[in-house]
Amino acid sequence: DGNSSLWLATGVPLAALLRRPGREWPVLVIASMVGNIAASLYSMNETLPLAMSRAGTNAFEYCASAWVVRRRCGPYFDLTAPRHLAWLAGAASVASLLKVVINFTLIHSLRFQTVLGPAEIITWAPTAISGLFVLSLPLLALTSRSAVPEARVDLGLLIILLLLAGEVALIFGPIAFPAVYIVMPVMMILGWRHGLLGAGLGALVTVTLSIGLTWADFGI
């Protein structure tokens, strides 16, 4: 179906476009599309037309989102500015919804020879929209101008990250401890104590470990 809670093909390119000047966008988009096509052919055993269609719809999603944000917010996207966040949320949500419509008409018909109805499209829309932000927001946080200068980088950062990793492994690993809520206090401490750098690192640790352990059929 092309949807994932950790969608590298859109989240990473979106962050890259928002952090690079417009003259570099064509190269970044081409590189992303080539990687997307290669991944579809290798890991999903898709045909070349299907892989190219998927890469094209993904490119539309992150390019449209980045173009609107750049036009409305200027050359630097400030993750701490409410206006910038509002434009990113709005533009990305609309672009993601349009991508879902295209995916479930063009790509789904190519792959399964059927077209899904509005109910199925609406069901998948929240997943597609949230999936775009899972990696893009942590990457934007880590690459913010104030992330490193204002960060409190010390032993405490490492200890808290290790504690967070342990909690995620406890929940999504073989033990499958049913207490997802225990992650939130540690994530909040990372943000309060270590700023955007801590928040970004904490999100990346949580996302990568939880998805990896879930993919391995562990956890809740």
C-alpha cells in the first residue's frame, strides 16, 4: 500500500529540501527518486513502472510541501516558530492527502487491478500524513541553527538517551511491557534539558528502535 509509520522516502527528502537552497533541490529530488525506485525494486519486488509511479507520487508529496513552506516562510524554516509549523502542517497534510488519492487510484490499480473507494482512502490518510512527520521533524530539529549552540551536551544527555533506549526496548522488544506512556517523561526531559538537539535525538532513538523491533515481530 505504500504507507509506513517510518517513511524514509518522504520524511528525509522533506527535511533536506527545507534545509538546502532551492538551487540544490533538483539534485536532491533526483537522488531521492533513484533511491526510492531502487528500494521498491529490491525490497518490494515491484515492476519498474510501479516503482517509478511510487517514486513520483512521493516526490510530489515532499516537493509540494517544501515549495509551499519555502514560499510562505522564507529561506530558513524555524521549527520553533508557530507560523512556520502551521504552514508545514497544512501544506504537508494537503500534499499527503493528494498522494494517498493518487496511490489508491493509479498505483493500487497497477498493482492489484482494483481501485479503492473513498472510505479506504480516508482510512489511510492519517497514516500517510503522520508518516511524513515521523522523521522530518527530528531531522529538522537536529539541523536547526540553535540546536547545537543552545544544547547542553554532557554526560546527562548520554544517560537519558540510554534510559530512553532501554524503555523502548522494554516495550517493543521480547518482553513487550505494556506501558508506552513511560517514554513520554524521558522525551520531555530531553527537550527541556537539552533543547532541540535532545528532542531530535530522542525522537530518532524512539522511532528507529520501535520500528526495528516491531519489524522483527517483537513487542506490543
